[in-house]
Amino acid sequence: MTNNNSKEYLEKLVVELCKEGEDKEELSLWVDLYDALTEDERTKIIFNLEKELKALKALK
Amino acid sequence: MSFDEIEKLSNKASETKIDPTNIDHNIDPENPEALKKQEIKEDAQNERFDVAEDVVERIAGCTQEETPKTGLRLTSNSLNIGVGPWKLVPEAVHGKTMAGEKLSSKDRIMYLLMSAVNVTGYGLGVTGVITGDKKMVVAGTLSYATYQIWFWKKFGPKVIKDLIELAKKAKIRQRQQLIIFLRTVEQILEETDDVEFQRLVGGMVARLETVKILENEQIKKNDKQ
């Protein structure tokens, strides 16, 4: 887990997950919502995406 | 579509049987890797759905149980009209459309966020407000236009009166929320053929023009300073 809660990092994670076949529309929605989220909500979403990315990559 | 018909559809959606596996049936059941991949995605999406639920509560300013039954107030993010306990729209709960089709994860979250719209006044466009996306305001609320028409017919006169009082007291940011709301209503007016609704809400829009005037005056004042 990283402490990076920036929007740029979120966008990067979204790009990576889309490469893994994730739903681009949904993940883009989270990027759109970023400014409206609290720090805690950002942390949860970024942690969630990191965890998913790690799990999907581990399948290969 | 009448409100009774909407209610029937809503009840029907509540009775829709949920697939407990929540697995995309386009996935080959004989392919364990594809199944595992799907499972990871579903788990992650459900976790994000929980976060979206938190966001809705935060926007609404209260949990479902704590929702005020009546009253009208402005929060920093929204205009909140409490006319009854809020509930998540059935599509968000079940992850399916009323016709039983599985929703995409994006649509599921959109429906959930639209629950916040319901909470905060049956279509005041809060989803769009928090994202700053005017298109989303219109899209999100228009899909609930029929429901809103019913709402305005039922609660309109009281809400209009309260809105005008609120507009007078509103701070600059809150006035912006009201203006976004007004624009949304105008858009809905353009989309509907319902004469009674047009008369009722059209009257309100005209009266709330004062909010726009106040807003413009404030902007001019700020520019001078």
C-alpha cells in the first residue's frame, strides 16, 4: 500500500486496471468524483484499486 | 407513467431474485482463471460500492435511519429536502435493472449516487453538483423526471415557499447550488409535455429568478472588491 492519494496516482491505477480488463466507465467515474471525496474515501478507493491490481497481476 | 405504475415497477424490482454468485454469465464456467479474475473484480467492485454508499450518506448528511422526515436545509454540498426516510434505489441494491438485467458496475454506482439525489430532494442534481459536471446533473435527474413530476405535484407548493425563503438567506455557494437546481428544472421543463407540471414548476422558476439576480449582484460586488 502506498501513501500516495493524489489524483494522478489514481488515474495511473485506473489505466493499469483497464489494461487488466476492468470497467473503464466505472473507474473513470471515481476519477471524476476525486475532488468531491474526503481524504478517507480517497484512501479507501486507492487502497481498493491497488489491491485489485495486485491480485489480478498475481494471476499471471 | 403514473406514480402507481412506478411504485409497481419498484416493488417488482424489490422482488427480483438476486443471483448469489453475482458472476458474469458471459464468463466460461470451465475456465478457472477467468472465474477467479471475475471474482477478484466483483469483490473489488463491491468494496467500492460500500465507499459509494458512504459518500451518499455524507452528501445526505445523515444515515438512512437518521433522515429527517420533514424539513428543508442547505448543507455545504447540497440542498436537502427531507420528505421521508430515504432508501437506496432498488437498482443500486440489487445491481439489476427493473427488467432484471445486470447493471454494469458504473451504472450501479450511478444509481447509488442517484439515491443521494433522492435523499436531497428527488432530483436536485447533487451527483452533478459534487462532481462539478453539469451534464451529469441533467442526465442524473432527467432519468428521474417522471418521479420528480409526481414529487413536485405532491410537495411543490410547500417546497417552493421554503426554497424562496432559503434563497433569501443562502450564502454564495449555496446560491450556486440553487442555480444549478434551477437550470436542471428548466431542462426538465423542456423535456416534458405535462402541462400541470409545467405550470407548477414554471411558476417556481420564475419566482426563483430572484436568486440569479442576487447571484449576479454578488459577483459584481466581488469583482469590485
